[in-house]
Amino acid sequence: MTSRTMTFCLGVACIAGAITILPAGLKAAEQNDELWRTAEERIEKYRKSDVEMVVILDGKPVPNAEVTIEQTQHAFLFGCNIFNWGRIEDPELQEAYRQRFAEIFNYATVAFYWPMYERQQGQPSHDYTRQVAEWCREHGIVVKGHPLAWNFADPAWLPDDPKEILRLQLARIEDCVSRFAGLIDRWDVVNEATEFDRPSFQQRAPKMTRMWREVGQIEFTKLCFERARKANPNATLIINDYVTSPKYERLLEQLVDDQNRPIFDVIGIQSHMHGGTWSNKQIWDVCERFSRFKVPLHFTETTILSGELGRERPRPWITTPEGEEYQAREVVRFYTMLFSHPAVEAITWWDFSDYRAWQGAPAGLLRNDMSPKPAYTELYKLIKQKWWTRETAKTDETGRVKFRGFAGEYTVRVNKAEVGTTEISFSVQPGVANSIRIELHGNHERKVAAADPAKRAQL
């Protein structure tokens, strides 16, 4: 995120703010353009796959069996930062924060901002981070660490010698990535490298910025990725930036290994829209331009306000009914457009609640009291209802059921009078024909297998 993230990380609470009236028809034209009209067709094409399931009993197909298919998890990553986990003093508000987070998201960003993560040298916040990550794992939530390298501010104890700073930075990357391997396997490795030496960074992080400049913009970024890759070869490594101009593309073109392959696994794109949301054309243009790198796109920091638009507004800065209506409408449009583009694999909201939100802005899906705004409700409807597969059917005379479902994890219950009810789990993989074979035996033993391993159905 941008340099003003420090405001959040240092715990400046969101207090109230000025009221503004937002036109009810704002962005209405976006609902009528061609990109919007064809979004549902793209979602059907890119986010769903055909599934054929056959039920076998003692080697023979089972006709007329009742089959209930229920999605349990998305393959697509719908997420948010989880910076207030364990840091809300009121127990009831803390519980509401956790409960509402878990019921909508399958992806969480945990904070690794160096100045706050390691306030005293040699005393990083590993224990707290592990608690958050383990809670996420218990609730089926994938975790990403953010960020490993960023020069938004110097740790207070940082030495002056650029060579020693580089050594400490790379050692930090290796320690964090290796320490949390298996628990945190996704990382924003380098944050905002495109304009790393802009004046605000030079002022707040003179030591880090000087080191980066001396090592070289590209060279330092490569060293960070190399160290992260060495620490956990199986990790997903992300380059993240707020710049969406060709300047970011030119930087990405240089981040390749000696075989001209990208050193990053994912391109992270920030979309803090405090001043108003992107048009459908802008959304599509950004996705199209960065998809040429042939790696997934993650929208890593998405913000749409529910109050007065702008940046750094005077406090108090409150959410308003008109603003909440605008936010809900634009959340549906923005998420639908991104979900319809095949290169996008993740969207992360920023922040979950107005409580201690970045810049004190009314940016949350929840209000200060953890009550859900309309945007939360509308996003829940998309993620867990409209874009969620539930099917009931009966097997045909060949023991087969066919359906088309969103990529993700599933359970299926097969009910047949002779053998009772059987429940199994399986995965629907995106972009392939998934074939599932469920074998029942007279002793009620159940086996599940892919009918065609080449089709990569995972069970």
C-alpha cells in the first residue's frame, strides 16, 4: 500500500467525519456498457467448469441415486487485510470482527511492516503473527504476508551502513519466509518498487532508500526475490505496486532470471479508489495490459469509500447512508468486472472495518461498531450465493450426474436405499473437464477416484 499505511500501522483510530451527499446515479452509465453487459458470460466461461460424476456399486452403475452437491470453498481468493485481529479491546467487537471475516473471506493479509514488526532489533512479532495465521488456517483462510521489503519508513534502530542494511533486509526475508513455510506460503516480497525513490520515501526512510538506490532499483528487487525463493521454493511470490502505468510494466520486464523468465509468480495491483472508482474501461485496460506477462493478477489492496470521497480528509470522517449506497453498488460492479477477467485470481479489500482504517477513512465493509454495511451484504451475496454452486440431482441409468460448477472445493452426498448415505469431498479444477468416479461396495466402503487422471480432477 502507499506510504500513508504507516498511519494505520501505528494505530491511529478512525474517529467520525463530515457528511457528503453522493449522487444516486453516480456510475450508472457503467452498468450499460458492453464490458458490463458481457460480464456474466465471461464469468460462466472462465470461472466454471463441467463436472461428470459417476456412482458405482460393486462394479455396476447406480441409477436413480439422490445426489446433493455443495461447494465448500472458492478456488478464487476473496480476501482482506486482517490487521485488527486480536487488537480490538472490546471482546464483543473483536468476536464480531473475527466471525464476519471468516464467514465471507478465504484469504487474509497479515502485516509484516518492518518498523512495527520489529520495533526492537531482534524482537520481531513472530508469536502474534503465528496466532493470526493459525486462526486463519483453522477457518479455511489462506494467509499472505505483506510486505517483506518496503522503504516507507526506517526501523528506528536501523544502522547507517547501506551494506549492513542490505544484509539485515535479506536476512529478514529469509527468516520470515522459512519460519512460516507451510503456514504462510504467499508473500508480497517487494512493495512499490516502481517509484521507490519518490520524495516522501526519501524523507521518511532515508537509510532504506539510500541503500536501495546504491544497490540499484532492479538489482535490489531481484535480490529480495532470490532470497525469498531460496527460503521457500514452494512459496507464491508477488510483486506489488500502486502504479498501473507503463512505468510498472517496464519494471516488470526487467525482473527476469538468466533464462528470461519472470522472477515473480504473481503481479500485485493496488486499487485504492478514495477519489472515485475506476471505470469499466479502466478496469479492463489494466487487466489486459498486465495479463501479457502470463502470470496471475492479484488486486491486492482495494478501497471504495462509504463517505466523502478524497484523501486525507479532516477528521472526523464518517460513513453516510448515501455513501454506503454508493459503496455497495460500486463493490458489486468492481468485483464483477474483476471476477470476469480470466487473469485475475484474487481480490483483497482494504480495510475490513472503519475502526482504525487507513487514513481514518470510511473504507470498511463494517462500521466502527462492526455492524455490516450494505457493501458487506452485497459482497456476501456474490461470493457465497451468486458465485456459489449448489446442485441436487439423481443419477441417470448409467449412474451419472453432470453439472457445471465454480472452481473450488466441494462435498457430495449420495443417497441410495440399498447403501444409505455416503458423503465425500472433491475439487473442481478451473478450465478443465472434471471427471469423478465414486465407488461404493456392498460392505459400504467408499472410494473416490478421478475417472481420467489426465483431466486433473483432485479428490
